[in-house]
Amino acid sequence: MAKSPWQRIENNAIFRVPHRKKPIKPPEPTQLKTFSYTAMLTDSMWLRRRARRLHHG
């Protein structure tokens, strides 16, 4: 006897096993971006913008 599509869906939903996610490991201290690093990037960005503004008038 052929199952209807609905019966197939119902059967799969009942016996579906949830996937286990791998636990997220905390990053190593060397992988963490420090505030001074981000401050340096922001500073260089603003200096570039200021130079462009002064140059173009």
C-alpha cells in the first residue's frame, strides 16, 4: 500500500532526530582583537578621511 505524501511527512516528523551542534570553544587570547587594535584602525580611517577632505578642499 502506497503512503500518501502527508503520511510520509508525518512519519518523518515523528522520528526525526535533532542535530547536535558542536559546542563553541572560546577563542584563544591571541585571536582576540584588542581595543588598541580597533582604535588604531579607526584612527587611520579618520586620518585618511581628513587628509582627503583637506586635499580636495
